[in-house]
Amino acid sequence: MTVDDLLAPVLTIDGPSGSGKGTVARAVAHKLGWHFLDSGALYRAVGLAAGWADLDFSDSEALARCAAETQVTFRSGHVGDEPRVLVNAVDVTDELRTETAGAAASAIAAIPAVREALFAKQRAFRVSPGLVADGRDMGTVIFPDARYKVFLTASAEERAARRHKQLSEKGLAVSIDGLLREIRARDARDAERAVAPLRPAREALLLDSTGVSINEVVERVLGLVTAKS
Ligand code: DC
């Protein structure tokens, strides 16, 4: 890591699942030519690896060791495409997006030692010319010194409808009511946990994407970067 990297600007985009932050963060990173950190993918990867190793989800020490040892690689393909994600050299890109991986991620994310094990791994993504970091605690814990901070939300109903559309497009039939229940349960777990709960950084720009197109949100976020540069 060079001095340039230490000083590289960071834009944090935090918010709940389904707020559109992943798509927005990726698009903004692409437009700015900056690096991109999908921190949720790290938690999902550790959740999967813990499942593979048949770890007891109440054994914090074993889970923290798993978080420290799991190798997560993001492999970019064509520009604008979602990168492939490898966990210990196995391509898990599709598996990572399942509700099972999300639930495992949410469970291990509540363990302080797991979050600690992932701290330096996330900070290492700060590389020149800049980083867009997507997650729950990017602006509050991992990059409190970020120059730009956004907190993106959307109503639980809209997030369930978006997820339903995504799954239907993949040919998966699930009930929208079930998705809504899962989203509310996960929101409550993420917001109420003792460590790094989901909440906006004090200085974050609050954006609600309910009824707003992704392009419009991307423009608003790019506007923040231009205004503060
Ligand atoms: O953004 P996502 O749905 O991929 O995140 C999966 C889970 O990981 C989510 O339930 C909460 C957790 N997470 C976290 O605690 N901190 C982060 N920075 C990112 C994700």
C-alpha cells in the first residue's frame, strides 16, 4: 500500500438489502473509474465457508478463525458485468445471492470477533484513485474518515417487490409475503445488533430510492462527489 492509497478518496454507500445500493455503488464506481468493495459479499462468503466446514454458529472463536482464513477473490470480467466471486478458489457467484447465504451472513455479522477479522481486509480495498464501498457500516466503522457518505433506503414493500422480480426472472417462484417477512426480520437483526448496527453516519446524505429509478439515484450520488470535490 502506498501513501497515495492511504489518501485515496472513499465514497461509502450504506443501507439495507434491496435498497439498490449494490447496483448504485457499482455504477458509480464504474463512472468514476474507482475500485469497488462489496462488503456484504465478504460476510456472505464467510457464512458459506462456515456452512461448508459445518461450524457451530454459536462458536464465535471458530467463526472468527473462519473469517480470518477464508480467501475471497473478486474477479472482474467485462466492464460493467458483476464480478465473479471465488471463495477458497470455488466460484460461488450465484450461491452467494441466495437467501440461505444472506441469512448465514446476517448471523455471523452479529459476532464482534468476525467483524474484527474482516476489518483490515476491507480497509485494504482503499486503493488509488479511489474506492466506492458498499455495506452497512462503511461510513460509521470501516471508513469513518470517508470524504463522501451516502445512506440509501427504500420501503420494505418496495425491496420485497424488487427481490421478487429478480427471483422470478431467474425462474424461482417465491411468495412476496414470505420475502417481506424475511426482509423485516433481517432489518431488525441488522439494526438491533450490539456491534456496528445498521444506521446512517451523522454526516451521510440520506436518499430514499422508493419509486426512484436507479439512474436517478446514481446521478444524485455522482452529484454529491462533484459538489464536494
Ligand atoms: O448487503 P448484503 O445483503 O449482501 O449483506 C449480507 C449480510 O451481511 C447482511 O445481512 C448484513 C451483513 N453485513 C454487515 O453486517 N456489514 C456489512 N458491511 C455488510 C453486510
